[in-house]
Amino acid sequence: MAQEYELEINGQPTRYSDASRRMKMYFAEPEQGAGDYTGILLLIAGYGGNARSNVYQKMRKTFADQYDLIVVQCDYLGYRYMQNDQHLTVTEDMLRQVLAPEEISILAKDYANHQDLLAGKTLSGYISLQEQADDYNEMGLIQAMDNLMAVSVLQDIIRENGIRPCRDRVYIYGQSHGAYLAYLCNYLAPGLFTGIIDNSAYLFPYFMEHDREVTCVGELFSLQKIYHYRLADQQVDRESYDLRNLYADFPNHARIVVYHGVDDEMIPLQEKEEFLKQIDHVILHVITEREVDGIVFRSTGHSLEADLLKVFAMALGELERMPIPVTEDSESRVNKTFQTKQCRYEMHWETGVPVLYCEGFDNLLSLGKSRCKDEGEI
């Protein structure tokens, strides 16, 4: 059984607070130990997933042992607000949406004997997320930087233990928002990753423009939890979030295997195809009803209701059969500068760890410098 480790490291500073951040990272090492062929795999969970969940713990251990990988994850900025288990209290306003006034009065007097009035109903309400200036769902570059920080710390640990992992086997695997962040990681550190497995990545954060709805079906009635993220109401540099902009002239050297459904409701297949045409070293698998086998894929919609372990097994084999692109510079820790209409970004490997700076908005604004009037809110 793979050996698991957990430690606390520094996270990236946020745009809205000077407060230092700490985050947990987790990694699994193959039971037989690491050798010259051992690779590194970064797992990035999306909405509804996290590094502490049973499925991701299983994935770290399984992938480490079966595929000779050191598998790493982290609790990146805002992950706690992306889960499905936020509490929603039923209010009278929610009841008014589905019941007549007299029915509400009956329930208030004798709920036990009249709860059947709620049978089959869906009660809908907004979650009180209470995001803070130093802890919020940032949806983009800082979340990607947290993941790069975890990988860089892991690499240092590996080196300190005299291990030289295989340079050609440094991968990222994500679905939905996790896959979107994989592209950001690859963009920010273009010499680091040699492969990406993408299940249903969108090209711009979907919940920056839409409320998130999570329906929990109960024995009597259902609860529809609505998440409205505060970042959706903030001034942001939209170009820095848009993969179409970032990858427009980006010389990609990572091999990429993509799975995307014909009925993806968050990012239409045609838009994804147009985006992928501008990137080298990509294989796209379009999932239609013919590919829905009830084993690997269970739908043609967003995330494909896929079995994460089976998708990885299938994709990794294909990824490792693809030719490795020849690059002039194999250095994996190269400083990077990029520009949008609003901002200039510099990503530096300071004392061996990645830090991102931004000039823009308020003339000179680092991602660690506060720009909000109320320190408690973003």
C-alpha cells in the first residue's frame, strides 16, 4: 500500500489581503519506493471534490502504486466554498415559493402530521458563504499558484531524499474546474508539466457568470442550494481568466488528452474544439451516446459522470504513447512575464518557490496587497 504524507505549507497571497496563508498538501509515494522511472502527478479537484474526500485519497494511493507515481494534492484557496455540504436552513420565504399561505399555517401548527404537504417539492435558497478577504473562491491564477507551490515543495522533498524522478512523467489530472486550473498551471510554468488529462475543462470560470446550483434529494423533499460567489461582483482582469486569451500565442509543450461531451452545458463542444485547434500536442475524445457505456462514462454532459479512476487509466496509456515534444529549454523553474490590457503579471521562483505579482488596477498591486475598504470582506 502506498505511503501517505500530509504537511502544512505556505499558500499564495491573495489580491485582497496582506495576511499570510497556510494550506495543507498531501502526497502518496509508491509502496516499492521511488526510482528513476517514478513520475509526479498533480491531482486538482473541482467543485464538489477535495483532497480529503475518500475518492481522492483512493486515487492518490492507487495511482501511486499502479502507475509508479508520486501523487500530490493541496487544499487550494477557496476549496471549502466549492463543496456540496454547505448548510441551508429552510425559511418561510423558501416555503412561500412552493406552498400556499394556508398550507404554511398548517405546517407551522402541526408539522409532524402534515409534512406530506412537502412531498416531492424542491425548496430553494441561497447559501451564506461568508467568504473573507484572505479566504474566498478566487477561481483562477492564485488557485493555480497554490497547486504549483505544492508541486515545488514536493520536488524539494524528493531532491532532499536523493530521488531523481523521471522528468518526462510530470502530469496533471483534473475535471471541470480542476482541469481548467491544469491549463493555468501549464501556462504559468511552461517547462514543468509534460502531460495533462482534461475531463470537461471550461475556458472561463463558469460560476463567475452564473450562480451555482446544487440539488440534494431527500426522502420527503429536495433542497436546491444556490451559491453566489463574491468574486462575481468584483472588478477582475477577465483576460487573465480566459484560456482563449492566455493560450492565443502560447508555445505549449505538454501532451494533452481531452474528454469532452457533446452535451456539455457549461462549455459547448464547438467552443472547446476551436480552442484546442490553436494548441499543439492535443488529442480530443468527443463523448457521444455511443461512448456512454455506464462504466467509464455515464453521460454526455459536463464531467461525463465519469469514473475518475477508469478515465485516468485509459488516458495515461494514451498520453505515454504520444511522442514527447522536443524543447530547447528543459528547465522547469523559469520566471514568466505576461501582459493583459489591464495588468502585467510576473511569476518568479523566489528561493525555490513560485510567487506571482501583478501590476495594474491600482497602479502597483501585488497579489498580496489589500485593495478593499472593509478588511473582512472581498
